[in-house]
Amino acid sequence: MEFNHNVAVWFSKSFGLFYLMALSLAVVVYAYWPANKARFEDAAGSILSDEDKPWR
């Protein structure tokens, strides 16, 4: 098999597709991992914490 421009484009498109699919799957698994639930709930509620008040 000869390594020319078409082969390089095919390889880069295929590698990029699988790389982005794996990265997306990893992000989704991380976001829905049960051990991270408390951390995400903490972050969601931290903007509304009681100690964050206007300066007087």
C-alpha cells in the first residue's frame, strides 16, 4: 500500500473520529459517575451559598 495524500486524509479522519468518540464517552462517563454527584451538587449550589453576600 502506497502512502499518499488520500491515505493520510483517510487515516487522520478515521483517527480523529474515534478519538473524539472516545473523548466524548469519557466525558459522559465522568459526568454521570456516582462518586462525582456530591461534587457537582456542591458546585451547583455554591453560587447560592449563605456566606456570599453583598458588601456593606
